[in-house]
Amino acid sequence: MATKRNVVIIGCGISGIAAAHKLLKNGFRNVKVLEATARSGGRIKTGRLGDALVEIGANWIHGPSEENPVFCLARQYELLEPKALTPENQAIDVGGHPHWIPNFFSSSGQKLNTEDVFPAQEVFAELLDEISEFQNQKGEPCASVGEFIRLKVKEGGAEKWKYIDPATRSLYLCVISNMLKVECCVNGAHSLDEVGLGAYGQYKTLPGQDCTFPDGFEGLVKNLMSELPDGLVTYNCPVRCVHWSDAEKNKTSVVVECENGERIPADHVIVTVPLGYLKRHHSTLFHPPLPLHKLHTIQRLGFGTNNKIFVEFDAPWWDADCEVIHLIWEDEVT
């Protein structure tokens, strides 16, 4: 059943695109998407480096299995390799940490044996399992994940590694330092001191070994956009303010004011901008200000970034089957 209600979606990233699909599927016909930039996809962006595809933004499907809507769409559009579609791949439970084949190199350029660093990795994995249990407990011994790991390594390492030679013990501590950085990437945080101990285990992971798009993540965006009506999205149209208190003065309850001066009336507005943008601009983006409980949520939720640096080499210096490289800095101990 079609509805005449006007809906404005702010942002044409994957969330905005998904919202438009959902509305159109359920009978909403007066839908408009406003995008500040000249392209769709948001943080999904594929580029080229030489002859290779590189994902400037989103890289993997985390947990490619039936519960993951991105995986289901990618399968529907035939964007994945056959291996990612197998029941065996979908059944693997990686717990948010994919089973990639690693290479380890020290800061002096020496290739390290996996067996030599495994004891430290094992300790780190055990600590993460222990941390995950705090979501079910009332008391927390430390405020953050980083503080807890450093405390446990100092206490447990002193006992567990007291009979090994100083050089090996130093290596283990350097490996732990590396794993702390890896975990920062997993959590999108500058430091694990920013990650709450009790909240760490609340992150839900889906089964399935992480997979990529052979022809680029943007293929998903292109397929989704091809199913939307022409003219639905207005590009290069940043929003200045959402006026959501005009119900008594106007027939519509919301007015979206754009940077170009255009004012768009709407019955509903869906805001899909990133949390980081809300943190910086919520005071001017909404008039009147958002309710206090929403402001507190925006302020309390953490938001970080993973920056990518693409490097091209004349020839590979890592093993042929290597999927991830760990750099162990010899002067960094936990």
C-alpha cells in the first residue's frame, strides 16, 4: 500500500541507500536522498594502485553468513568468490579475529619464526577471552581493556615467564605491544585505554571467515543504486540544519535546510551521517537541540578511525601464503 508521506534521508552511504530500499519496498513513494558529496557509497570506496584494486574504505565482509545482510546481498549480486559461498566458510567461528596466515618481522628487519612469538600471542588471546566475560559481571577490576591487559601481563608474565631468558621475555612483551595495536585496529580505537572493560564483550560477531569483493566493494553500491529510481538522490547537497519543531506552524513536522538555501519540508527525516560528524556538528545540525538522552548517547559512544597507507613494492619480501604482516618493534615493551 503506497503512502504519500514525504521522507528525506540525509546521506547516501550504505545506511542511506538501505533505508531508501526499505522505504520503497514498503510503499513509500515520496522519498528523497540528500548527499553532501558527488558520489554514493560513503565510506565504501574502491580505487586502483597500479594494476591492483585497493579498498580506500570498507574492506571486508565480517562474518559472511546467513545472518549478515551484506553477505546475502553480495551473494545475490554474484559479487563473491566461490570459496566465500561454501557452507564450510560460513560455519567458521573466528570470534572477530580472522585466521590469517601471518609473517612476523622485527624493527631491525629480521624475520621471526611464528613458533617464537606464539607463546605471547596465546597469552594475549587468553586475556581477550577473560575480558569478554566482564559483560556478565557487575564489578570491573579496571576501567579499560588496555589497563587490564597491561596489569595482567605484568603480574602473569612475571610468573609464567620467570624461567626464560631476558631476550625471549623482552620479545614476548614486544609481541604483546604489537597485539595491543592490532586490537586497536579491530576496535577502531586510538588506544585500548579508550575501550571499556565491561562493554568489550558486548560486540556481537557472526560466524564465517572474513571475505572481500574480488572486483571491489563498490560493486555492491553500484548494484543497489541501479535499483533505485532516477532522480531519487540529490548530490552535492550538504544539509545545514534539520528544523524538527515546526509542527505547530506548518503542515509538515520537519524542514530540512540545505547549505544552498533550499528548504525541504518532510513528514519524516532519517539521518545517516557518521557518529563522528554528529559529535562535531550536532549543536548546529538540529534545531531545537536533540533531547538530552540522545545527546548523552552521542557523547558517550566512542568513535575512532583506521587509516590506510597503500605501499607498492617491486617484488614481495614476504611468504607466498602470507595474509597479514606483524611488525614487532624491539624497543616497545608492554
